[in-house]
Amino acid sequence: MTIELSMVVPHVPSICHEENAPEFQHGIVDGLKQVAKQIADINPDVVVLVSCHWPTTFEHYVDCNPVHKGSLTAQEAANLISDVPYNYKGDEELADQLVQAGRDAGIPVEGVHDLSFEWDYGTLVPLRYLVPNGDIPVINLSVTLCASLEETYQWGQVIAKVLKESDKKAVFVSSGALAHNLVRGRHNMPTLSEHALNHEFVNLVMKKDYEAAYKMLPQFSSMAKVESGGRHLAMLFAFIDEDSTPVYYADAQSSGSWNPLITFEPAKLAQSKNHTEEEYVKE
């Protein structure tokens, strides 16, 4: 049917529980709540989410389970994310279609059909805000370390094509950061050089020069250590049409990483809002 909305979202572990979020991350918490209202208004049939914290080595993976239920303790941040329950529906039929479409396109894709499979915090943290009632089916995807940015983009194109040809309304979520050269102390910003690259990339996106932003991605990812090598962003670009309008909600640092919240609205939705790149304010 349609892809109603796409976005890049933060998943910093300190916002898993809102009461634990430091003041400088309150903006992304508030932004996620605003986007959640938009998603509720859309009332999509499925949310498809790629997470930088589900890294796979050789194949692209699709979680095809009919239900996602469990309790997450994040191995790398167990003090912040411990025994956090989750319960979301899946969409097994659509997920299987994605797997088959990927294989038909010559891309190495595998489906996960195992109810013991556990979610990662890059999946769970944003969904706790975006789909707080767990009432929208979710299909989550891995980032694949042996896949190039180009292959990841092509896989995203396959996914977008399947979603557009389905009879369901979909929302696509890319969960990850920009610069991601981590240091101790979540109050720390990226370096001046890394942040200059962050701003240039975001400026291109906000000016709707998506082609230039995509071309910038390889060097940006290498020089600023973009999370997952920028693969989550490469996939996101497959969902952004040239007439999509970017909406900048918020951003925050976390241990030297930079974490913006940006949505991309299709033309039919954006026309009534008159968003412009001036809404992105450099800091």
C-alpha cells in the first residue's frame, strides 16, 4: 500500500527508562513522544525496524516470529537496561515475503523462526516510546557487517518495494547514531571534526539533497566512525523519495556519539505542514 513515514531514531541506553535520562537527552525523549503521536495517527499495519545493535556477520537477517516476547538485560549496559519486559506482535507472513524477495534479488537473507530469539536494545529502546502500547506488529532487521553500504542500500530497496506493493501501511525505523567514536562519560560530545561532519551530513539531508548525503556516507562513516559503518543510514536512504520532507525533532550526545531524531514525511503528509530546513538549528 504505502510507506507512511520513515525515520532515523536514537537508542541511547540512558533513555530506556525516562526517569533516568539526563537533562541533555530530554529533547530526544520529548521528540520520540511526538513521533509516537504521529505514528498513532497513521495507525500503521506494521513497523519495520533495522537496529545497529543486531549485528550479523555474513547474512542479512529478518525476525519472522509471529510474536516478540521476553525480558531484556543489555549485555553492554546491564546497569541501565535490566530485566525490561517487552511484548509485541510480529508479522510472520510479511517477514517471510521480505526474506524471499531478498533471495530472489540475489541478496543473502535468512529468516529467524525461533521464539527464543531475544531482542536487542537498539530495537527495544525506541519502540518503548514509538509504540508504547505494543499494539502495532513489528518486523526487525539486522545490520550485516560483511555487506557493503551499496548492498545494504539495495536490500533496503527490496524491502521498500515489498512494502509498497503490499496491502499494508508501513512505517520504517532506522535505529542508530551518526558519529559514534565512543568515550566514557555520556555527557561527552563528538570531537570538533566529527561534529563538523555530522552537521554537513544533516545539512545535506535537511536541504533534501539526499543523493549528495548518500554519496558522503562512505567517507563520513569512516572518518567519524558512524554507527554500524553507516549501514542503517544506507538502508534508510532506500525509503526516502526525492519529494520526502525531512523534519528535525531533536538531537543529543551520548558518550561521544551524536544522536539525531529525524523523520521523513511523504509529500501528501508534508504539504500541509510546510517544514523547511530552517527548522534544523546547529548547536
